[in-house]
Amino acid sequence: MTSEEKYDLPKDVQAECLAIVRGYRRRLWSDRPEDQRRVEAVKKARESIGADLPENMRKQLQGAIIKNCLDGRKAQFHFLGISFVSRSEFYRRRRYFLREVAEQLGIA
């Protein structure tokens, strides 16, 4: 198994995780336990992004990955201004983030 395959999710699970990330802000104000569970899953997965990087780079990478998940067509790698990781590394870390969301929710 390559490192690429290690983080791959089935397309339906990936779509579900993207929907959960896209609904994050709306769910912040919800009292429903399921919504709170999803909010916590996104928070924990976001914190796992870039743990190996200095804090300023880590925050920039976290924001870029979230933007890309929110609107991948407008926020493609080459529009995000991330110069400290390669394109392939950026998308590998994005896959890892989505896998973390899925694992936190028990859908991976």
C-alpha cells in the first residue's frame, strides 16, 4: 500500500466528509448532539494538519485546506499561495484531513 492509498477514502465517504466540513460553521450554533459530534470531528482533524510544521506555516496550511474543502474549484492549490509544500503534498495532507474527519465519526 502506498502512502497515497493509505489516506484514500471511498468516493461516498469523501463526499460525506466534505459536506460535513462545508456545514461546519452552520453547525457551530446547533444544539443537536449529532451536529456537535461533527463539529468536534472537524476541529480535531483540523488540529492534526501540519503538526510537523512551525506554527505560522501550520495555521496557513490549515486555512488553505479548509478553503479548498469549502470550494475546491475556486480554492485550488495554485490559487492559495502555499509555497512551503508541493502540490502533491498539499493534496496528500487534504486526504489525510478528510480521513481524520471520517475516522473521528466512525465512517472510515
